[in-house]
Amino acid sequence: MKSIRLFATILLALSLAALTSFAADPNGIWKFKAEGPKGHSVDATLTLKWENNHLSGSMDNRLGKAEISNATFANDQITFTVAREFRGKKLNTHYSGKLTENSINGTIETTGREEKPISLPWEAQRAK
């Protein structure tokens, strides 16, 4: 009976280890181009760090570098906010997406010049 319990415990531990190893890993540098509603595009670099179940990082583009906030990562879904000041106004941009091995596909949500909500697709690729 003890050997059956031991075998079951080992099998469970190996199964959990295998599942963990197949989970997507957000750590690293991600490159993407965000295209605005009028066709203007912005190249951006996203740096992510996942440590102790906490996601942190920064976004760097032509407006400069900004830390991400309100970041979450669970079940291969990633969300975060980037807060910037632009032309005297505070601008919060919310990113969400599904993480696969080497890409993040999702939606950017922010407000336009007239405070109207804007929703745009984004796709980031892991930098090699």
C-alpha cells in the first residue's frame, strides 16, 4: 500500500512539473508596432519580468520609457497599464493579450484627443 501511495505522489509531482514547464513565459524583451486609428505607427519595446508571481516591466517608445503598472499574468493572459503625460494630459493605456511561446496578441485601450475610447489590436514578438 505504501508503494502505491509513493508511486501516486511521484506521478502527481511529475505531472505538475510537466504542466508548469509548458506554461508560456513572459520574461524578456518584446518588440511591436502599434498603429493608431489614423494610420500612424509607433515602434515600441516592452520589457517584462515575471518573478514570485509578480509581473513588472517597462515600455519604451518615442515618448520615452515608462514603467508598467497593474500588471497581471495568469492562464497565459497578460494585462498591464502604462501611464504617461502627453501634452499636459495624463494618458493611461491598457494592454491585454494572450501570451504564446514567442508572441503576445491582444488589444490596446486608451482615449483619443476628444476623450473618446479607442481600441486597437497589438501583436508583440519576442526579441531574439
